[in-house]
Amino acid sequence: MSTGLLNPANVSEVVYAQARGRLADRGVDPDLLLGEGAFGAEVDVAGFYLTLGTVAATEKAGQTPTHSAARLALHAGLPNEVADTLFLAYNQQSAEEAGHGDKVFGNAYFMLGGAAPSGALSAVGKTDDSATFLLPHADRKTNKHTLSAFAAFLGGIETVALQQAFPSLVSLCERWDHPVCRDLLLQIRDVVRPEESRHVLLFRYVFHQLIASKSEAIIRGFLDQTNVGRAQVGGEPLDRAAFTRLVGANSPTPRQLLGKERSFAS
Ligand SMILES: [Fe+2]
Ligand SMILES: [Fe+2]
């Protein structure tokens, strides 16, 4: 079984019992069944609640690495326009991940159980560790390589979030008529999805600007690293054909990455 971003089956009995207690204390029935979750198992309200905590912690965990990646992009020997675009887009993504973690998912988690989500729930580990390797070295080529590997890894996580995690949360929310769920559905639609779509565009931008014109071995390395990121949050690996469809034929434009142009045709 994968390390499940959305899989309550991977949660320990102790954590699960604690979640059920918190919900019951606030008058929420933890055993109410909501239906099938992202990994095929039946999810109850306690499982949904734990998933919210995991998503909140994981989104927040994305803030520090993307903040570092923005700065690393200025030391990677890239053409000015590409370096500037990566700085702006990762800097914006850093702020957006924090916003999701605290404002959307963190608040919904708090509303249901009266406790803040713990960083220990993060599916991607401790942020400070993951950001250390993004500190710039003297050698710009090393920095460029680190940045590409990070972009692929993060893109893997982002694609699972956008295509599996958020749709699954939406479908669970639609099956539970609770005020927290009604608010969450609106915030996922209006805030989370447009921002996450841009994060996947940024992954596509890095691929087209730094990798697409390189050798098959380098492209394969980027795909492998994408799949490491997907596995981190319980996603299936992409094969070469699915990867090619995902990155599309063209690079997104800088304005699209920053949300200044909404439509993007691949
Ligand atoms: Fe996010
Ligand atoms: Fe994201």
C-alpha cells in the first residue's frame, strides 16, 4: 500500500481514535459513512477529517521548498527571462501553498475538531529538510540540475493533488451536507483549483524550457523524478505516453503561470 495522502487505512489506531473523539466532542458523528475515497476504500467522517489534516499539513509543507526554489532559479545560469519567470512563479506558488494549508484546509480541519493540523501529518515530510538541498551552490550547472529535479518531483505531487486528491475531497464533501463542507466546496472551486492548475503549468514550463530539447536519457530522468513525487503521495507512476500528454506540446507563457491569462490550450 502506498503512503496515502488520502488513505485513512494508513493511519494508526491511536490517531484514528483521537480523531473520532475530537469530532464526537463537537457533536459530529465520526462513523457516518460518506462513500468511496480516492483509494477505493469506504471513508467515514473520521477518515475525511484525517484526510483534511493531511492535505492541510502537506500544502503548508510546500511553502518552504517553493520559496527556496524561487531563489535557486536566480543562480542556475538560466536565460534572464526564464530565471525571472521561475522566481516570480515559485514565489507566488509558495504563498499559495501556505494559503491553502492554513486558510482552506487548515481552517476546515480546525472547524470540525477544534485542533490545528499538525506538521506530523504531512505526506511529504518536514519542510526544512527538503529545502536545505535547494540552497544555491557555487556551480550554476549543479543548481540547474537541482532545480529541474525538484520541479519534476513537485510536479508529480501536484498532478496527484489536482487529479486525485482534490476531486476526491470534493466528492466526499458533496455527500455530506455539513456547513464546513459547503464552504470547502466553494473554496476548492474558487481558490484551490485555479492555483493548483497554475502549479502544474509551472511544472510544464520547467520541462519545456530546461528539459524538452535535451537527450532521451535526460527526459527519462525527469519523468522518473516526476514518478518519485507521485509515489510520495500515493499516486500511480506515469508511463511515457501519459507523461507526454501531461506536459503538452508547448511551453505555457509567463503570464499564464502567474494567472494573468486564464485560458490555456495545450
Ligand atoms: Fe496547494
Ligand atoms: Fe500546489
